[in-house]
Amino acid sequence: MARRGSADDREANTIDFEAIVASQRKNLEALVQANELAVNGAHAVARRQVEAGRQILDEVSTVVGDLVRPSGSVEDRLARQAESSRRAFEKGVSAAREIGEVIAKTGNEALNVIGNRVIEGFDEMRDYTHVG
């Protein structure tokens, strides 16, 4: 028959419920912080996409304006259109790169918050029980 621990054993091995609740609160705080980072990153991406769209529209307007109101030789117009198209493409690639960097940075920051909290949580688990 299995022997149950004595009263002294049960008193010596107690669970610190306040520490568990505090740890769970920290977990929620870390999730909130990671979520805030993600939302702020999404806002930054949206702002950059709008800005990139405006820049590209400006370049397209230049090309269309040159088509509607041609000035100079055909070669000059083609050269201006090629240059405007090149600038629009470069701006698009640059914007895509910047957006990718913002997404990566935001993801890394959020994961660092969660990762650090997981490590802290493991450390806290050791302290949940007090051995007398």
C-alpha cells in the first residue's frame, strides 16, 4: 500500500500560487507587448505602401504627361520615358525592400519579447515549489 506523505512533508513542499499568478500575468504582458509591436509594424508597412504608391503614381503621371504633351524629338521622349520608368521601378524595389525590412524587424522584436518571456518562465518554474 502506498504511503502518503506526513503532514510535515506536505508543509515542507508547498506550491507558491502567488508566484504562478504573477508568472501568468507576465506571460500576458509579454503577449500584449508582442501584439503592440506587430500592430505598430503593420501600421508602418501600410504607411510605407501608401507613400510608395504615391511616388509611383507621380512617376506614371510624368510618363503619361509626356505622352499627352509630346515635346522634343521621338528619341528624347523615349529617353525621358525610359528614365521615368527606371526611376519608378527603382522606387518600387526600394519600397519593397524597406517594407520587407520593417516586417522582419517587427517579427524579430515580437519573437524576442516572447522568447525572453519563455526563458524567464522556465526560471520561474523552478521557484514554484519551495522545498523546506
